[in-house]
Amino acid sequence: MSARGFLIPTLRALLIAFALFEAVNIRLYAVRTYGRVIHEFDPWFNFRAAEYMVAHGWGAFQAWYDHEVWYPLGRHVGSTTYPGLQLTAWGVHSALAAVGRPASLNDVCVFLPAGFGALAAGFTGLLAWE
């Protein structure tokens, strides 16, 4: 194998690794600056919904009528939300507990967007390469 045949794939792999590292690094700026805090309202609702799902299970989540939002009527969460984020947070939280590395649900919900940011950057790179 020639030097060029080795160098190009190595540089490409290093560039991809750097891009994924920076995708995570950018998403963790607020965590480094302000700590493990959930900012804004929509992420706070998603955390509350994930917390409810972890505490009460999927069936109760589907039937949950949240009286703390959409005043004065409230909101039937099971039919008015896309539960993918809550299910993912629940799955990661449960998986970490199962392997003996329990983390708070808050930490899972704070760091999950950084992982999604790296996935999005990776798939965008693959799309651009195609």
C-alpha cells in the first residue's frame, strides 16, 4: 500500500472524528457555562414528560392528562405529543441503570441533545458525501 493510499483514509477518519467531537462540543457549551440545567420551556416539558413516563410507565403516560399546561383546560399528553424523546430518555436512563452506571434523568435529558447533535452531524456529512 502506498503512502497516499494510507494517508487519505487516515486524514478522512481524523476529519470525521474532529467534526463529531466539535458537534458534541458545541452542544455542551451551555452545560459547561451554566451547569446541568434544562433551559427554556419546551425542553422543560419534555423532561417533565420523561419523568412522568419513568415514574408511571408507558400506559399511564398515554392516558396522562397534564393540568399544569395549556391553562385553563390542560393537555392530554398521550395524544398531543410525539413521545420519541421521552422514550429515548427512558431507554437510556434504564440502560444506564441496568449496566450499573445509574444517572439522573436530568443528566440524561441534558446530555442527550449532544449525542443527537453528533448523530445529525454524521448523517449530514454522509448526505453531503453522497
